[in-house]
Amino acid sequence: MDWSRIETLSEWQLIEPDAPPEEYVYLGQYSLPNYWQGNFPFKFFYYDHHLVIGKKHLAEIPDFDDLSIIRKTVIHSQLEFPIQAARWFVDAIQRCFLPPDDPRAMKSGAMAFLEKVNGEWLHLTRGFHSGGHNIPGYSFANASRRSHKKSLPKKQSLEIGDPEIFGRIDGKPVISPDKFAGFMERIAERYESGEFGPPVPMKIEDSMW
């Protein structure tokens, strides 16, 4: 993949997930067990044709004055995607399980694909520990936006294990309403129905493998 083709956009201002600006529409929340800190869920918001995901966690902060540890709830992460990423994620996961002769399938041997969706590069990568130790899954990332954590790789990403993404029927993966892919599908349907105003169709402008 030619990463030099990706223009990096600035990250947005952090919001307080428990008290977002009034123009942010709350879409729901979802807990991922591999993000264990304090058991705080990810909270999802719609704003200006974007999906904003925020999470808090319980941090342990050293107090050097009295040599103690202060436990404090702080913002853990924030991710920003074009709202069309909700539909793209569901479609992308399904493409991973298409037969290899299907033109929409992930290329044979590929572990990731990258597509420019409504102006921003979205990245889906297979990971062996995305759901925790020895729990395979996927990294869902916006490669166009910098992480708010400067110590981490620049792209904003969410790690999700297979057991959280989809259900299974007869051993085959399916989109289940109580799993993450089903949660994202409901967000996509709400946007596409015009609940938040006239929707902008998903547009795949470029791709890399």
C-alpha cells in the first residue's frame, strides 16, 4: 500500500462523552470486552455527516506529593469517521467472507484493504489479537485522521474481536442485531432513512490493497 497517497486530516476537538455539545446526536453505546479499563462503553454520536466515537476509562495517576495513586475517570479515546463508514464497515466485513471468485471479495492472501470513502481513507485489517490475547478480529481505522494519543500510530483505530463483530449460524458468520456489525448497520439505516437530514450517499473514490 502506498501510504504517501493518504492526506492526513486534523483530529477534531475532544468532546466529553457524558456531556457532548447539544448539536451532537447520541446514537447509542457499545461495550467491547478487550477495552477493559473501568468497563466504560464506547458512545456513538452523529454530527455534520460524521460518526464520532468517544470512550472514557479509569486512570491511575501518581500523586508525587504524598506518594499515592489517584484514580480518576478521564477520556480514553475519540475516533472520527465519515458517517458512511457505518455502512462501509458492514459491507467490508461481509466482503471478507465472500468466495474468492466474487469480484467484491478481499483478494486472496490479503490481510487488509483500504478505501477512500467520502473523502477519508478507511482501513480494515485482520488481526490475530484484535479481541484480546489469542482472539482474532479486525482493526477498523480511519487512516486519514491522527490519533488523539500522540504516542500511538497516527491513524485512529478500533480493535474488535470476531466474537463481538458477528454471530454465527451453522458455523458461518452472520450480521446479528446484538453484535457490533448489527449495531453499525442500525446506525447506517438511521442515517440513510433521512433521520438526521438529507443523507449523502456512500461514495468509494479510490482503493488500495
